[in-house]
Amino acid sequence: MTSCVSLSGNSRICKLLSDAARNVITVAAISRGAIEELLGRFGLRLRVQPDDAPITGSYWGDSEAGIVGHTVYVRSDTPVHSLLHEACHVICMTGERRARLHRDAGGDDLEEAAVCYLQIVLGSELPGVGSARIMQDMDDWGYSFRLGSARAWFEHDAEDARKWLIEHGLLASRQEATFRLRA
């Protein structure tokens, strides 16, 4: 079974796990301090839950990150791309939505595209991860883009997402996050 979310420009994100999905980088593989520092720059908190516990606020379940208010919930087996994706939902949503956030980020197709764009940008802020790895992990996990890959989308089809981030004060240039939450 495949669950999909539509993005602007006829692209979609689909959760369709493949064998390659087992090779994505997880929270256990990187510095917890680096994650906390990155999230902290946005005023967000990280909560690492026990490996055998369901993840609080997870939309997809399994090892996928969860969000409640200003907190991102993970386990050691949570993919870093999932952590960043959910954190970017919190960053990109309005303060009003953030105040009542529990699991479902909501938002429209263009905001979802902006979330994907920003998660790629923020990958470069985590030592040992990088934007290229986030894009590869997105592909391996089953994200689906009209041009065939996250990299092709990011480099050639994501101008609307980049403009949205700039217009909302979340991106200063193509590769520079402002480390602010959307008002």
C-alpha cells in the first residue's frame, strides 16, 4: 500500500518503502547535540523516545518522527530525513497552527513543497549528513518527484518552493536558512 501527499507542480511524496530504505541515515548515526543545536536555532526541542515506544505525534507511525507544538519526537531508528521533514513542517506553519499542532501539520501543496526544500537545505547543517545525503535518502525512502528524484526536483523544479520560503522569511538565499519560524 502507498500513501501519497501531492505537491505543487504535479509532484508527490509517497511512502513506499524499498530495500534501499533500510540504508537511510538514522538519528543514532549522528550527534544528538548537533540535532539539538540545529532545532534550538529555531526554538524547537528534540525528544528522543525509547526504541520500543511508539513515537509521540507521528503521522506515519513506525520509525517516522512526530511533532507536537515546538517539539520533534524521534527514536534512535528515526531517519534523519524524517526528523528534518517534521521539523520543517513546524518551521513553515503559521504560529496559529503551531500553537495547536499535534501530529498533523496540515498546510497546502506549496507549503509541503517548501518543507521538502527546507529539509534538503537543513541537511547541510548536520555534520556527517549534508544535503546530498538527505536527497538520496528521500529517494530511497520513496518520496516521488515529477522529475524522478529529489535532486532533480531541488535543482530544476522547485523554484516555487524556494520563493515561498523567501517570501515567508525562512530562506535568505538558495542555500541559507534564516533560522526563524514563520509568523
